[in-house]
Amino acid sequence: MTRRSTTGRITFVGAGPGDPGLLTRRALDAVADADHILHDRSLPAPLLAAVVAAAPAEVEVSVAEGAAGDIAKVLLSGARSGRTVARLVAGDPLTAESIVREVQAVARTSVPFEVVPGVPLAEGVTGYAGAPTGGLRTTVEVRDVTALDFDAMVAVPGSLTLTLDAGDLPAVRDGLLAAGMSGQATVLVTGDGTTDTQSTSVSTLDGIVDAAIGLYGTLVVSIGAGVGLRDKLSWWESRPLYGWKVLVPRTKEQAGAMSAQLRGWGAIPEEVPTIAVEPPRTPAQMERAIKGLVTGRYEWVIFTSTNAVKAVWEKFAEFGLDARAFAGVKIACVGDATAAAVQSFGVRPELLPSGEQSSDGLLADFPPYDEVLDPIDRILLPRADIATETLAAGLIERGWEVDDVTAYRTVRAAPPPAPIRDAIKSGGFDAVLFTSSSTVRNLVGIAGKPHARTVVACIGPKTADTARELGLRVDVQPETANVPSLVESLAEYALELREKLAALPTKPRRGAKAQGPTAGRLAR
């Protein structure tokens, strides 16, 4: 139900320049308390999605349309009906004249309001572009080119930053040149600022229009001494995987963590579920295993995946159990990710592989059964229905009795939409990351083989072997078989490609990015 009171509240929320990570804590709190979010149409889609995700499920979301007075009427109507209204603004609310007029219209009434500052567009984008504005700076938001005082802009000391629509760029260039600014002055022009597709070109004022070809929407133009520092201070577009489109074929639940790590390196991940995890066809086997844990049937429990950990804990919840059910039982995990899942429930594993993080690595370190030291000779091994028998067989050879229990089933997911299937087969992705043999088989089964120029990264030797069996070339394989190492190894591979590209005698055209997918594809 929507909250109601005698009078609601209006909050003008600065959403920053585009990167959801630049939303302030106060902005997220304001959104979480909102009944209605009214936002600019120009707000980047990922930013809006992050805001809506932080809002209550029943929140109303609409676009702010019309003049400042018309928008203010909508805000006041909502507040007077007892609603909490969040007016979401790109950048900082009080740096835009139209938003200031909205605030003034609200301030003339008795309706309570507040303003939550955000990272201004100009300062945020120049920071991500690596062009410091310095302490003495002038920022101009271009709304009407005919109203600009170009003589004053050219005369100001320090740096000059302009935010403008791409269509106004020729007129702004001509106005600056006519006011006496040198045509050879170095400028930066940035589009899609602070987003995954940010693109910055270095140019002279004379060539700025050509340098901005392909950029649309709101641009940020930087002029001043800080422009010359971009080569050393550019960090956003210089990340190893910047601009790479990376295919993430994992279960829906698991893909999020990998995607977050890829974004940290600058990639644009595309999650394509290839596996769906479902409960066993019959629950009796798992129920007997959980009861065996409680009654002291097992000396060890071995977890080979985070899905197995989740399946056991779901059974615990059904029976009203918690971590105390593991009292007296030793736990082994196949790798760091699985161990982290166990530790999240307050239990510390006794054994992880000292070498390769795999079933073989765990088996190499696992102690043989000793009838003097081990009071119980039985191990619980909860795992997928399609798991291999290698681990269980190795444990039996070491003298253990093994209850090899199906904790969950893995089934092939539905095929992805046609555009994604076409991109997979035509080279639309720069890389694909495989985390298991089943993800390789299922991706090929539901979408076809990745194109030959797509970089293939595999988490471990068995996954790599499966990829080669299906005719894929394996380019990346980390020494440690876990997701962070896999992503980091792909980033290192991208850096090597960039270095090779930089050593080529040909030079990229002005404004082109010699990194990200450009580097990967040219190296192919």
C-alpha cells in the first residue's frame, strides 16, 4: 500500500552524471522512501535501473514532461495527496536553471522540500576523463547558444568546461573562434560520460566537430591546462577490459558476482544463463543425508560447489536447523568460492586444496581413513546430478565410505534471444568466460559456437579440455581455478594485446580508442 499522510514531501535528488556508483548514500535513502519517482528523460538507463532497484516495489516511476512550472505542479499535487515524491535530476539539481525554477515554484508553497546534491555533470565527466579542472575553473551549461557570452568565456582565467548537446558543437566552436580563442587550443570532448560506453577524443578547437563524430546526446568539452594531463591521469577508459563485450554464460544466480568483477575492469558483461539449477526429482535421499548429519553419521562433508552449499542450507531451513548441525563434522571445500559460501553461514572449513582448486586438487590433499584417528568412516558428498565419479572413487580408494548424494540437478536453460545468438556466432562478443564443462556444452547447444575471433577463457583444465573437444581455441586459463582469477587473467591478456597493438607501426586515427574491443579484434 502507498503511504498516506496529510502532507507529503518533495525531494530534489541529484543522480550524478551517469555511473550508478556515483549515487550518494543520501540519494539512495531518498529514493528508498519515495512513493513516486519523477525523472529526466535524459537519465541514462543503467542509472535509472539502479535507482528503481533501490526504491520500494510499489513505487510509481514517470518522466518529467513540460516546462518547470508544469513539472512543479505534478510534484506539488503528489505531495499534497500525502505522497513522498523524489524528483530525480541528472548531475546536481541546483546547477540547472530549469530545476532551480522548479525548486523556486515549490518553495513558494507550504509543502516541505529538500535538495540532495549530486556529482555535477561537468566535474564528474572530466574526473573520469582524466582532465583535472583545477581550483580556478568556469563551468558553462549550454542551453541556448545564442545567449552565450563567448568573449567572457574566452577571457576567463583557469579551465573552461562546457556541457552541451552534440548538435550545438559547431556553433560553440565558431563562437569561441570568433571571440579570439586559438584554433590550435587543445580540447577534450567526451560523450556518454562516466558510463560503460564513455568515449573521449583529444582534438584542437578547429577539429573538435570531426573528433566528436559518432558522439550523441550531452557532451562535455574541456579546455585548459588539465587537458594535457589526460595521458597520465586517464583511468576510466584505460582499464584493461574497457569497452570489451564479454559473454557470461552462468546460472542467473551466479552471474551477478562475475559481472560485477568484469565491470570493475571496464568490461560490458552480457549474462546468458545456460544452466538452471533445480531440486532433485525426489527429496528422500537429501532428507536422509541431513538426518544423518544430525545423528552423527558422517566424519566429513565435502562441498564441490556453491550450489551444493545452498542446497544443504535450504534443507536445513526446511528442518529448522542451523550451523550447529555441523557440530563435530569436518568440512572440506573444493575452492575459495565454495569456502566463502560455507563461511557466510558461520562455518569455517577444515580443508581446502593446497594446489589446484578442483576435485583432483582436493583429492590430492585429502587424508586416508585411519581407524585409530577417525571415529567414523563415512563422508557426505552432496553434489550435482551430472558430476563425475572421480572424487567419490578416489575417496573410496583412501578407505572411506561415501554417501554420494544428488543435492541438485542442472538442466539446460532456454536459448537466448536471437540477437544474442547472432552476436555469439558473428563475433559480436570480444570474450566469453566458461566456469565449467557444462557451461561450454550448454552454450554451444543453445546458441552455437562463439566466433573464432572471440577470446575464450576457461576457469580450469577440465573446462578447457571440454572447450577444445568442441572445437574452441582456449586463450586464457588462470593458474588458480576461481572466478576472480579467471577475470583477472582475462584482464592481463587484454593488457598484453594492448601492448602488442601499441607496438604496431600504424597509428590510430584521431579520436579512435586503441584499446578494449578494438585492440582485441585487431590482434586477432
